[in-house]
Amino acid sequence: MEELKCIGCGITIQTEDPKIEGYAPPASLTNEDLVCRRCFRLRNYNELQPVSLTGDDFLDILNGIGSKEGMVVKIVDIFDFNGSWISGLHRFVGNKDILLIGNKSDLLPKSINPNKVVNWMKREANKLGLKPADVLLVSAFKGHGMEEALQKIDRLRNGKDVYVVGCTNTGKSTFINHIIKGATGANEVITTSHFPGTTLDIVEIPLDDGKAIYDTPGIINDHQIAHYLDEKDLKLITPKSELKPKVFQLNAEQTLYVGGLARFDFISGERSSFLVYVSNRLEIHRTKLANADALYEKHKGAMLSPPSGDSVEKMPELVRHEFSIKEKKVDIVISGLGWITVQEPSVVAVHAPRGVNVILRPSLI
Ligand code: GDP
């Protein structure tokens, strides 16, 4: 029998075992737009069935790209740059050109100069050992920058195939869907969702010249905060629209809690204002540094949430990162959450879940 693939996630369809990946009821096989039951449920009921493919399986699939000809489009989430980084990409893709695309630009405050973001991405990529052929910002969701991205891809691919790679939740499927929609007018061909790990196998999108764009499975990166949160909390921390800073005038020895996910201590320095750029729905609580530990113990999972419910136990412990900031206007970036702009020289500490990257960058504004 010819192998049938789910048009949502690319997995091979089977009709034998509903408990195994790729199951579709036999009656659905005649559907023109065949999807596996997992994608069907996700689309129609917004309900996710767990994925049993491990990170190693995903990496094996990506490893296969090494021997093929073509170029690579690597998608990162600009709000989770480190959390959405695939390390060692150059090792398994060989010497192919890599176009680095930062997605979710629609969330950046309008006051931010996009060139500064692109330059920051270039610097971070270089630090992580990657020299991309080019770096672009897009909003796959809103379509911003997509025309330019497609033109760049067409130029770089030079008549060859295109492999789109990225960690889960970077918007890779949204990006691919946008391309498919442009080409065919079809909406939502590939399953997208809030949940990491939606695309299961390689999906082929044929191009006019006999070549193809390949959507690869999302890589699960343990440094992504998203993996430790349930659906409700993940929705809450994921910004939906342009970030608006929350401004706090702080004295030394004051602390801010960003829900129960991160804590910012202003240890020493002149009174000044601090700008917090996180999802507008995340609540920020201010307290005295001296009371901060006790407040956390008493209120984590409740007033200090997310995490809430079962996620409280799943969330790795908070780890302290201290920074002595000498310049004016520095962003402390908490991968997957957002950033805090420190405007004056000061000593500060950020506590974030173990594994979640916390770094400094010159302010984008
Ligand atoms: P994948 O796991 O990398 O394939 O990611 P998805 O395409 O499923 O997207 C993950 C989440 O990010 C979903 O909640 C999307 O709605 C959201 N998303 C994707 N692209 C964008 C974008 O350009 N802007 C914003 N604000 N959200 C996006």
C-alpha cells in the first residue's frame, strides 16, 4: 500500500493502533486533506496528545540533512533566543548556507530599532559558533518581513532544496504555513499550536522547479521555559501583542517578582526606574529584598504564579545570577520571558529557573 502522510505533521499514517503515533480511523483515509487523529484533535478541540518521539529521534532526522544538497533556514524566537537555539547545527548540516530568521517581531515595542535586534542576533549567533549567510526579522504570524525572507531564500538556495529547522514553539509551522498559503491559498495546512513538539516528521512542500522546502520536526530544548508549564500558564507568559513596558521606580534593596517565574533584586545603586518587558498578562509584585525569600515560600503557585497547579513541582528551582552593571541602559534578558531594562549603573541579581538563560545586552531602545 502507498504510504500516506498526515498533512498536519508529516507523520506516516497507520490505521492499526490508536495508541501509536500517526493513527487515523480507516474511514478517514479517503479524505482529501488527511490528518492523523492527533492533528485532528489539536485542530478541532485544541487538545494535544503527548508525543513519544525523543530529542534524539528529532536529532537523527536533522542529521539526515547533512548529506543532502541545499540551504538551511534556521528559525529562532527572538523572545527565547538561547532557549530556541539548536546547538551544533553547523556540525550536522555541513557547509550549507544558513539563513537565520528571528520570528515574532510583531511583539517588539515600536520604539525598538529593528537593526539593533538584527545586530544583537548576529553577535549572539557568532558567540554560539554560527556564521549565518544573513539574518532577518519576521513575524510569521502577521506576515511582516515574509516577502523579504522568501526573496532571500530564493536567492540563497540557488536552485536547491530548502530545509527549515528550529526548536519547538519558535513559530516554524506558522512560518511554513505562511509560505504554503502564499503559494496555494490554503490556510493552516500544517498544525500549529501553543504546545511545543507539534510537527512530528519531515513535511515536503514542492517548489515550482522540482525542488522543495522541507519542514523538519521541532527540536526540544530543555532550556525552554515552555516545557515546564501547562497550557494555561504557557498562554499567560506568551505575549500576544506588542510589549508595553511596566515601569518601576525602585530603591536599592527592593525586589520584583515576575509571577513566580523570575525574581529581580535591585541590590545597590541610586534610585531609578526599571522597565519590565514581559507578557502584559504576567503580574509583577514588588517587595523588600529582605522579605523576598519568605514571600516566595508563602505565595509561590498562588499569588506568585505562574507556575500554578502541577507546574509548581515541575519547575526547576530558581538560580541566582548577579550582575554589576557599569553602563547606562542595559537589558537583562530572561530567555522565554522577556527582559528588564536597567537604566543606571547598579548591582542587580536575577533569579530564574535552572537552565533558563539570563544574559546582558546593550538596550535595544
Ligand atoms: P513550532 O512549534 O515552531 O512549529 O511553532 P508554531 O508555529 O506552532 O507556533 C508556536 C506559537 O508561537 C503559537 O502560539 C503561535 O501562534 C506563536 N507564533 C508563531 N509565529 C508568531 C509570530 O510571528 N508572532 C507571534 N506573536 N506569535 C507567533
